[in-house]
Amino acid sequence: MKNKNEISFLFGAGSSVEAGIYTSDKITEILVNYGQYCPSRYSPEIENLLKYVQVKIADYTQVRASEINFEYIL
């Protein structure tokens, strides 16, 4: 440290949850059930597209689609 009065914070997994941010599993659940959270006439198409991407990645990685969250995809 250059200055002894400086403080550095290192945040790891879980710090965002404490701050009220959704987990990647919750974000995935919201996205694949988009119509429940953001109803519109396009909701079914958006849900189908997201589920399609999820299934394709699951097929490629040879895991169950339920194990694929959008953090995993990134």
C-alpha cells in the first residue's frame, strides 16, 4: 500500500446477494419465466428463445438444462 490510510475491499461470491442483488439462478428463473415478470404479447417468444438457448448449451455441455444458468453461459 502506498498510503497506510487507504483501505482496500475484496468482494467475493455472495457479497452481491447481501446487497439485494439476485443470484444467477434467480435471474435465470426470471428470464425463462419472463411472462410472469414482464407480461407482454412477446413473452412466449422470449421464453421459448431463452429456453432454446439453455437447452442447446445443455446438449453441448452434456448436462441437464436445469443446471444451466446464465452465469454459466457467460
